[in-house]
Amino acid sequence: MNKMKPQEIKTVIDRYRNDFPVKVGAIAKELNIALVSTAELPPNTSGSLVKEADGRYTIYVDQNDSQRRQRFTIAHELGHFVQHGHAEILEKYGELLNPRKTVFTRPSNGTNFQEIEKEADNYAADLLMPKAEFVKTWNDAETLSEVADKFGVSSMAANVRAAILGLGVFR
């Protein structure tokens, strides 16, 4: 069971924030979150944060996704864990998926599911591509691949981050 306090979680994550590409697998391991690559996720699902029957957390990722996509998915699910994982919201979400209780699949309490997903996406982007380092790299880079490679993300993720930060896009 994960009984870390929010400050302890922040300390773990902060240790990895400035080493690129950010080691999301190492973060999950230190937070006692198991990572499982599987082909058994529901259609159109890249990942899922699950609170197992024993109280431990597992992040499931689609084994058919690229490594870079899986990294973003892990960062996204870490966002759920950090932002939503220690709140009562965990117990209010989810349906049974096989024997596992999925934490963030379908909201049943009227909470805005899209907003929670957007928060997790923003967390992932901030974790993998911190603004200051991203802007510097973007401005110094000659190609989109150069940027994506530094942060270990897809070209699409790098372009989306640049657009959100008002940097334009590589063509």
C-alpha cells in the first residue's frame, strides 16, 4: 500500500525533474507504483491507473503503443496519482474491469471527467517537458526531432507543447 505523504511524493518527483528525458519508470518505482505493459486495456485506452485489491497502485499501459507514447501515458497516470490519488475522488471513480478496479475510467458522481483528463495531460506535459527547459530547447533546436529526442516524447507531443506555450510549430 502506498502511504506516502504529498510532500514525500513531491520530493521523489523533484529528484528526476531536471534529468532529460525524465525517468518516469524510476519515479513510479520509487512511489511504489507497479508498471504493467498489456494488450488487455479497453479499446482506445492508452493507460489506466488502478488501485489494486491490496491497496497498491498499478499503471497499465498499452504494449502496442510506442515507447514514447507509453512514457507520456505513464506521466499522465502519475498526474492522476499526484493530483487525484490521495483524495476521496479515488473511491468515487471507476467500474470493474475484469477483476481490477479502474480508478479513472468512467465518472459516476457528476465530476467533469474531461477536466480531470486535461489536468493529467497538463501534468504529464509539465513533468516531461518543463516550460523553461522546453522553451530554451525549442529556440535552440534546428528540428522537431531534436526537441522530441531530448524530452523522450513524440513529435506530436512536442508540437502540442510548443503550441500551448505559444512557440509555434516546426513544419
